[in-house]
Amino acid sequence: MTGRAVFLGLLLICVAADAEKEPGLMIKPSCSDIAEIQACPMNFAPVCGSDGNTYANECALCVQRQKTRTDIMIVKEGSC
């Protein structure tokens, strides 16, 4: 009985972890005042925007949101 409870608990944790990575869930970028002055760090951490473009990092996506005044979301980390 205890073995089944442990197994079910671990299974639930695995299912919950996979739900976070499910495609179709978009993340709102955490844009700050840096995006307004269009000065981003040079780190390369690509993100795929909901507009189908790959951005060098989240800050670059925020700059584009500011320029175009559109609600671009992060579809996934990495290139599109």
C-alpha cells in the first residue's frame, strides 16, 4: 500500500513538471525600464516570440514590444 502511494506521488510530480513545458503556453516577458531606453545586455539567451521571431534575449523582445506597441509573448526559450 505504501509503495503504491509513493509511486502515485512521484507520478503526479512528473505529470505536473511536464505540464509546465507544454507547448502553447505563452509567458509574459518581465520588461523593465531598460526596454524603454533600448539598452539591453549583450548576453545570448534566445527566446522565441509569439510573432515568430527569435530574439537574442528577453530584453530584446521587450524592446520590440515597446517599438511596435504589440503584446509579444515568449512562446519558448531558445530559437523558434
